[in-house]
Amino acid sequence: MESSWTEASQVVKIGKIARHLHIIGRVQGVGYRAALCAVAEAGQLEGWVRNRGDGSVEAEIAGSPEAIAALIDWAQRGPPAARVTAVHVRPIDPDAARGPGFTQQPTL
């Protein structure tokens, strides 16, 4: 886990942080990507989400630490039909999560 000093300095320096999420479980064919987009847009986050060929979902999100924390909390549950078994989160460069806005990308 990254230190609070690193995260705090990142926020002061550029005004946002970013995370890569890898979501595992029954997360395809259940409206997970569309629901994640809605949550991201409500939190004014930038980035993207896509299905992966292995049945998982991945996303890159950038924005305020509070909005990212809320999205990660939601990602652990997902929409009603989803059954999330794991959410792997790692910090990334805030400029890596392409914006503006939040989009669904083609399956990888």
C-alpha cells in the first residue's frame, strides 16, 4: 500500500490520483461496465473500463481520492447480478487514465 505522504503529495502536485482496477468474478454479461461508467461519471472521474478475454473486467480511473475510494468500494459489490470475488487495485500515473470523461473500451 502506498504511503499517505506519497498520495497526499500526488494530490497537491496535480490535483488527482489514479488507479488501475482488475475485477474478477461473474462480472461480464451482468451490466458491470455500464454500471461502473455511471458510478464513475457521478463521481466526476475520468478513464475507461473494458472486458478482458479471461472473463474479468479492468478499468483505469483518475480523479479525487474520495471519488476513487467510493468507486473502489462499489466495485467490490458491483451491480445486483454481479458476483465479485476479487478487486485488485494498483496506483498508476494520473495521466494514464485517458479523459476527459469516462468510456467503455473494446474487449482486450
